[in-house]
Amino acid sequence: MKTIASRTLAASPGQVWAALEREGALVVTKDGVPRSIMVPTSDATLVEDIQEIVFARARKAVREIRTRAAETGAADVTQGDIEREIEAARQARRQRVRRG
């Protein structure tokens, strides 16, 4: 995928649009570091294009959550473990209410 400096957006927007049309997508950099991805869209596909981006972000978030769960052992927690924890919390709450 072709990269383009962010300053080129302001200095030569026509060049950017031409490159976007030719390449299909561009990585926009600032100080040589990737900052965004430009993808073409149109009036006819704008909503669908935005939905695809939102869905892709959601899939990435789920992957990250699953990875963290596997690393911390949370992925191994069973339904029974969860139910026991909930019951313990409820009992503790009931005891606090009775005392206070």
C-alpha cells in the first residue's frame, strides 16, 4: 500500500486524490509514522463503507479481549465459577444490609 505524507494533503490534494484512485487506499504518515488510512468511497457506498470500518474495529476489539482473557486465565473461567462468585457477592451484600 502506498504511503503519503500528511503535508501532501494540504500542498497537493489533487495528487492525493489521483493516487487514491490509482492505488485504492493510501497510508497517511506524519513524520514517517503511519497515522491513518484513506480509502475511497462514494455517495452510494458511504454508509456501507463506514459500517465495514466499524465492524472491522469491533472484530479487532474482540480479538484483543480474547487474547487478554487467555493471557490472564479469564478464558478458563466456567459458568459455575461465575455463578459461585455472584452468589458470594450477593451473600456479602445481604450481610452488610443486615448489619447496617
